[in-house]
Amino acid sequence: MFHSERDFQFELAWEVRTRVPDVRVYLEPRPSANVHLDLAFEHDGAYSALELKYLTRHWDGTDPSGQSFTLTNQGALDYGRYGGVRDVTRIESFLRSRPGSNGAAIALTNDSGYWRQRATTARDAAFRIAEGQKLHRELRWSSPPSSKKHDHPLSVAGLYELSWSNYSAFGGPDGIRQLVIEVNGPSIGN
């Protein structure tokens, strides 16, 4: 479990560095003027770009080590979903400019509203990231969101079939699940 997205980011960086001591770790890198990533690794000339999401619903509890956690209720699942899809498009864009690199968008959540498939006509239906959903093509809101930060369509160049898996039994009645989307490299769209 993690206290926050930053805690998740730090622990992942630490784990990779522990397993591969000569890897270069970059927290919040800006590899070019228009690209901002959450985390990146460079090893033997290969670059791995990561975007991370820690999308939480309120939960108070203690993990097996005795560490206490209070997860906040972030709500706004529509903006959380949009942000997850935007992460995929950011990495796709970055990889087009960096041949030989790879990347992934990773989401952890204890909110089943992200992974459960529900029939919906909600304005964010195109951005759903539930189990079995496919991300591809241009995605738009069915009606404009209230936030200008989230109001533009997103174009997903690759095709990604989404599959959630268990991450932790702690964090709420359903535990925490993870979604790892391995993002296609420069051959996107071929």
C-alpha cells in the first residue's frame, strides 16, 4: 500500500534501483520541452517512461507491518479515467520521438468504479478503463466537462485491451487492483 501517488512513485523507483543498481532513475523528468513524465529509467541506452495513477476511495486501516493508512476519497472518477487515458497518449507521443524506448501507464486503485464494467451513457463513457475495455482512436466527452483542463479529446494511436489484476488485499472491501498498460512504441498506427 501507499500513502499517496508520490509514495508509489518513490517506492517503485527504489525497487527498480535495488534490483538494477546501475539504472539511472528520473523522478518527474522533462525529457523535452513538451513532455513531462512521472518516472523514467535509463539502462544500457534504453529508456523506459512511466505514468502512474493512485486513484483512491476513502479507507482507514493498517497493513500487515502495522503501518496505518488513511486513503482520501478522490471521487471524480470521470476525471480519473480521463487522466489515465491521457497518460497513455503522453507516453505514445514520447515514444514516437524516442526509438528503442518503451513505456507503460500504471494505475492502482481501491475504487471498484474504475475496473467494473457498467452500462452507461455518462458523458465520460468513451474514457472508461474497466476490465475488458479497449482503448483506441479519438475519444471525446459526450457533453463538455466543467474543467477546461480536461475538455479536449484524446487520440489513442495504439489498441489496448484493458485487464485489471489484484495488487493488494488491503485498502478496502475489494482490496487494491492494478492496471498496467504497456504502451506501443514507434510503430504505433502501422
